[in-house]
Amino acid sequence: MAFVNIISNDKLKIIPDRKPNPQTKITYLRISITDRCNLKCFYCRPEDQEFIPREEILSYEDMTRFVKALTKFGLRSVRITGGEPLLRQDLDKFIQMLSNVEGIDDISLTTNGITLKKHAKQLKKAGLKRVNISIDSLKPELFYQITKGNLQDVIDGIIEAKKVGISPIKVNAVVIKGLNEDEAIDFVEFAKQYGVEVRFIEMMPIGQGHIDWKEDMVEPLERVKRKIEDKYGKLKPSSSIGSGAAKVYELDDGTKVGFITPITNPFCDNCSKLRLTVEGNIKLCLRTDEEIPAKDILKNGREEEIQQFIEKVVVAKEISNQNIQFNNYEFGECRRIMTSIGG
């Protein structure tokens, strides 16, 4: 088999020639199926984004081959992302393909929800278990300012998803200081009204050189948590189905509230997550630009070659986790924009 290398800021790094630790597992995979999106969130994609040519995008068959191989390393949960994944044709067929992979018992989707109403029933029937929906403001005018989209379309999608039995439904809100940090209570009330979970996320420095990120845009979520507790009383520790990135709490009525704090309180220890980009690179972590090209091996490799390749990927993941901890969880130069990584 050919050498497997990591690309980092256009430089090659060699993965050590050793076996992974038998204790290391890859339990969670995020697959980006498109880098295209029907919204224009300013922190996610620049106005001049160049989309990956369609002929360079991985096929559903290639993606499924990767999923099958990873089940031998502990994979159980797959999240489909984008861009906006509902823009890619035959998504229900891909979900059905994943449902047929032995060992995969959790298939979820991250979407902006704009066209979810149209697709929810079909996706549920194909095997979709749960969905995360991005909403950064509950004020229609501010939502449009951030995304150039219509908030009511998203709410209609949530209603339809609940109607067809997709559960849980989580609403993700990126909190940006000076923009929407005053909406915490509104989001909790929204969660109560629609029977969803709400998760607040600190803004990350992804897409450096393309996205105008400044440290003073980060609203520490401990402040948001205090606002919520001032209103509703002490939040009780809880749990939720997912990757474990969020610290989850609940109110006395059972409404769940989560906090994802990559800036103020990193959660990287023992990470068992990988990302597969739309053009076929394996991304080890959002905190670095390190990627492993996988397209050729997934298209042309024999089963045993793909297994050997994944062993090298797992070794690279072990080293990446160690380096991130050693560097005090700082973000490296993450130049790829979020829509091309997979949100």
C-alpha cells in the first residue's frame, strides 16, 4: 500500500509506521455531502466562495464504503452535514444505504432547516433518527441579517420533523457577542414551546483569512448559563444522545439546554470523532488544518487496503489528540471555511 500522509497547510507530514492502540475507538463520523448552501451566514461562508466541482465530490457509495470499514474500529454513529445537506439529491437513498450497514445504529443530520418541511417524512422513512437545526436568532429581521434566510421556513421544518417522529430535535445557536447574546431566554422559551432541545455554541475561529473572526466576538457561555439560571433556577446536569461535545442540563420541566464551549472550556480529551469532507479528505479535528486524503483509496482500494489505511488514520488521530492537549487546546490556522469542512 502507498504511504499515507497528512496534509497540513500545504505541507506533508508522515504518519508513524505503527499500529494504533487497541483501546482507541472511532465512534462518531461526520460526513459532508455537499459544500453548497442556500444560506449565507457571515461566520460560515464568504460571499466569494468557490464550490467544489461536482465531479470531484465523493459518491454515496464511496462514503458508505468508508463507514463500513470504520465499524471495525468502533463506529456506531454517523452525522450527515454540509453545506446544506438537503441540497444534494437522493439524500434519502444515502440514509437508507447507511441504515443497511451492520453496526450503525444512529444516523443524524445537521441542517439549516429551510427545506426540512419538504423532506422530513421521506428522511424519517429512510432511517434518519434525529436532527440538529441551526438557528442563530429568533428575531426574524436579525435572522435574515445573519443568514439571508426566512426564519418561518425553519420553524415550519421543525413542526414537520416533530410530526413525522424525528427525535430528538436540537436547535443549535452560535452565540456572538454584540449580536444575539441577549436571546438566551428567548431560545429556552422556544425550546419549551416546540418541545426541542437548545444548544448554545461559542463562535470558533474557522475559515481564517476568509471569515472576519475576532476574539471579542466570543460570548463565554458561562455567562449565558447564569442568565438562564437567574430566570429558571439551578440547572440540573442531564444527558442527551450525541457526540458528547455539549454539557447538557435540564430545567425542572425537563427542557434540555446544552453548552458547547470550544473556546472557554475545551472538551477534546479522548475525542473519538472524525470528519469526512465532501471531496474525500479525512479531517482529524476542527482545531487544525490537518487532513488525510482518502478519495483514491475509497474509490480504488481493496477491502484489506482500506483497513490498513484506516489503521494509519487512527494512529494520526491519536497523535492529533495528544498534540492538541500539549498545545493547551489552542486553535491552529484553520483556513478552510465551515461549509467546505462540514458543519
